[in-house]
Amino acid sequence: MSRPGRDDAPDRLYTLTGGRSRSGPDNPFDLVTLVVAECDPVPGMQSEHAAILRLAERPTAVVELAAELKLPVSITRILLSDLLAAGRVSARHPRKAAVPDPDILEQVLVGLRNL
């Protein structure tokens, strides 16, 4: 019995990545990394690479790309590292919300109470 969402063709995944099972140690892609295409797909490009470039016309998270491609995140990260090395995509992490200074928050609260 097969689990839902499981790819029953591991040889397909092997060929997609050129036999690589892991991306490099300096791979900047985690689940929430935003990927943006820097160019359009070109003729002769691997179909998965072309699909990523089309999907990433606007900033798109790695996990969303993997879901749209119906590929494991690990495979998607390998494909993204290929595109990054070729300069076809850029990657950026979402900014963390700045934590306001508690003293400023207290001053604002006091000011609101004085109204």
C-alpha cells in the first residue's frame, strides 16, 4: 500500500538531480526562503527548472514551489541550488519582525492613558 503523496518512482528523482541526494552545505534554501526568478526559461532547459522560473516570477517560498511541482523539498532545494549557481534565481529570507523596545512601548501606553 502506498502512502499519499509519496513518489513511487525514485529513479525519476535520481535523474532530476543528476544523482545528487543532498544540496551543498552552503545551500541558502530552507522552507521559508523566498525565491525570485531573475530570467525567463530558455529553450532546452530542464522542464523542472523552467517550471520553477515560471512559478517564481514573484517571490515564492521554497515549500510552495515544492508543493506546486509535487516534488520533495529536498529535491526542490537541489534544483534551486542549480538555478542559483547559474544566476537564474535569487534567494532571500523573510525579514524577522523587529521587536520594539519595551521602554518605548511603556511610554506609548502611558501616553495613551493620558489622553
